[in-house]
Amino acid sequence: MNGGLSKLWAKDGTKSVLASLISILIGMAVGGVIILVVGVNNPNLGLSGAWEGIRLVFGGLFSTGRSASGALTFGFNPTSVGNMLFRATPLILTGLSVAVAFKTGLFNIGAPGQYLMGTAATLMLALSIPTETVPAPLVWLIAFLGGMLAGALWGCIPGLVKAFLNINEVLACIMTNWIAANLVTWMFDGSDFRNLVENTKSGYIYKTSYNGVQTAKLGLDKLFPGSQVNGGILVAVLIAVIVYILMNKTTLGYELKACGANRHAARYAGINDKRNIVLSMAIAGALSGAAASLYYLSGNTEFFWSTYQSLPATGFNGIPVALLAASNPIAVIFTGCFMSMLDIVGLQLTNLTAYNEYITDVIIAVIVYLSAFSLVIKLWLSGRKKKKAAPEPAAPATPPDGAGEARNAKGGEAK
């Protein structure tokens, strides 16, 4: 039994999971302390209000509102769970985008730009192809693949300059992010895709449902009534499984990880390192583009086209999702859902208490910082376990009577 536990502990994956869980627990605890301090110092909240805030932080996903007496009630909330899955869909894919780059030794901070390019391509295709002549499901597929292709092409740019000019991919990604923001703004400015039907929304692009194109619900709307969830979450999970198989069960995945471990050693072994660097960033870009496609193809979301003012947070939020998952594609599914859950918790805090949703931003920030130190936490866990389990030095065995003399005599004869 102890041997099995020791083997389980020795696995690097076990320490990675524990490091992520410790990061999450500390972040949640810090959030609880902040809520308590704010509540005690706010006469409108007090200790009872602080206790409600803490309960919502840890169980807000299952909050069903307040009873007639004003007390918080908890139970299965299909609307909140469905909205959590809907918000998790793009986070899972941008998390995969960052994770794939991490596995190949690259830091894809260009996910926001790739996300924007995927958004532009998806919306233009979904809104411009007439569904009167082309079936709506086929238009959906074309728009989805077009968004992935646009993201992949945009991801290739930092990959090319890294592979052939040895320019740091972080710098190249930052530049491509802002180029994408301004380029997308220019593409939509004055276009026919702007919402001119509703005068108050001229800064937005039409929803894809305006052209009859939207992601099928696949029965999820019946499981989670009143929510925005659709079949996109199933597509995201399927893509995560495909990425896991690609990275861990194929020759291409081995070559990508080999280049990440040591580019020069991989080249010496006959692996084309330049090709794999570009391919890695292209795959990462395609995943970010897929995130944008699934989000806007839902048919119930609008895109604010003046993107030059800011970059989409979804692209940056993929970084903590990948860090908490230790770049494991399957674990990204769960960390994406967890980050999405915190968004729902923030809304519940705002709607049901005098707190605001920014407290959950603090929690996320703490978790992000700790996840960046996950290697330190892993080393701490390893060191503590070794110190605790170190066996006492065994005393030298005493040979039986006469054994020593016989051994000495034998040695003398050999001489």
C-alpha cells in the first residue's frame, strides 16, 4: 500500500496537480479574507454579509437566489451551470493554444490577436454567405474552419520570425496583437456587417443568427434551461482530446516537444526545428481562432468592432488556464471550467450582495501569480516528502562467526 502511494507521489503529474490545487486554495482563501475585511469595515455588510460573500465565493455556482425570508439558498442551478459551460468554451481553446506553445518551448502571448483574426474571419463568412442558397450548417462549418485558418495564419507570423530570425516570440506576439486590433477595426469600419438596424448598436457587428447561422444546442438547452450553452462546449472538449492524442501519441507531437526541450539537440537528431516552431505557433493560432469562432457562432453574442481600444481578455485568460493545467490538454478542460466558474461567482456576488465582481478578479490574480510559481511549489512538495520519508541509515551487517576469517583466508589464497 505504502509502495503504491510512494510511486503515485513520485510521478511528476501528481505534484503538478497538487501544486495547482494549492494555488487555487490559497487564492480562494485570500479572497475569503478580503471579503471578511471589507464586510467588517462596511456597515451595510457586517459579519453576516461577509459570511454570505464567503459562501458565494466557494459555492456561488450553485446559488439559487434568496428565499422569502432573505436567506441565501443553494441547489442545482441549471442556468448558472449552463452559462459556466458557455463561458468555458473559448477559455478551454485559448488555454489549449497557450499550452501547445508551452509544450514546444514557446510562450504564445499572441492569443488575443489570433482570437481577433479568427473573430473577423468567422463573422465575415457567417454573415456574407447567403443561407438561402447555401445550407446554414455548411455556412457554420465554413465560418468555423475559416476562423481557425485565420488564427493559424496570424500565429505563423511570430513563429516565422522566431524560427528564421531568432526574434523573441513574446515581442513578435505583442506587436501582432496590436496590429490585429487595428486591422480588424479597419476591416469592419464602414462595412455592411455593422448593426445598423438597431441605432443604439452601430458599434457592434450583427449576431450570426441574423443570417440564420448559429451553433446547434444538441439538447443542452433542455439540460440547462435559461442558459446560453450550446454544442460548442462539446466541440471544445473534442478538440482538447485530439490535441492530447496529437501531443502524446504521435510522431509529430514527439518532434514538437523535442524541439521545446532542446531545439539544437532536436536538430542534431534530424528533426526540422524551424518547421516545427512555425507549425507549433500555427496550431496555437488555430486553437485561438477556434475559440473566437465558437464564441461568436453561438448566435447570441455581439462583437464590438472598435477593438483598437483594448485586446480581448479571453486571449490573455488562456495563460492562467494553461498554467494551472500544467499544459496538459485534458486538464485544460477542468481549469477552463474553473476560471469560468469564478466569472459566474462574481456575477452572483454583484447580484445577491453589496460586494462587486472585482473581488473575483483579485482571486484570479492571486491564483495566476501562484500558478506561475507552480514549479517552486512542486519543488517544495518534493523536498518535504524526501525529508519526511528519508530512511534511517542502516547499520553495517555483522558477519556470522568465522565468516570473516574464511573470507580473509580465501583472499590470502587468491594472492
